[in-house]
Amino acid sequence: MRCLRSVLPCALLCAIAALGCGGTKLVPVEGVVSVKGKPADYAKGGTITFHPDVDAGNKQPYPQLPIGTIDENGKYSLSTGGKPGAPPGAYKVTIRVTAPSDPKDPYSKPKILTDLANAELSTTNLKKEVKADAPAGHYDFELAK
């Protein structure tokens, strides 16, 4: 019995360590953000963030959220913790594009160029399921603004 008491905690710690070392497998996520059918021209300042959708069953706590930068052609790719991709699961998505309120002063207060509803987690209606072998275009977004 004494042996079991000393082996059990050690075995439990080893199991937890083994799970933590491997980490969650990341799935490549790339897409295009379009506005009214045209690629969004967000040369600088556009970001897209995937937030775990707890209501849809994604209760995995992530130390860092999957995030990407939207380029001048509307293209983006996600990375999580500096590694390409995102963990599988359901997500709410926020897209935020800002520009200086005074184009002559890059340090002026930023203004949001996209629909404010999709820029905030509490109001976004954008959702995606990250999954392996997603079809082409699965991670694209069409915005009204």
C-alpha cells in the first residue's frame, strides 16, 4: 500500500507532463477577408483573431489566441503562440482594422474601419470551425463593411 501511495502521484505527474509537452496539434488556417465581394485592402492595421467558442463546446483554455494579420490583398494566416495554425475547434472571430484618425499623424487616435460589431468579441456574429482538411475557401470571410 505504501508503494502505491508513492507511485500513484508520480504516475499522475508524468501523465500530465506528457500531455503538456506534446501540446495541441495546430491546423493550418489561411483565408481571405472580402468587403462587398472585393478583397479587403487592409495594407496595415488589419487583424483577425479566433476566440474559443465556449457555447459551441470549445472549452480548451489557450494561453495565446490564434491571430493573423490581414495584408493588402485581404489574405491572412493564423498563428498560435508563434507557431503557424490554430488548435481544432469552434471559434468566434473578430476582425479589426484601424487607421490613424489623422492620416498625416500616424500616432493620432486610431479609428476602426470595419463594422464595430465584428471587431468586438461580445458582439461578433462571425464563427468558424477549425478542422483538419478544410475545403478551399473554408476560412474566408465576406463583410459588409
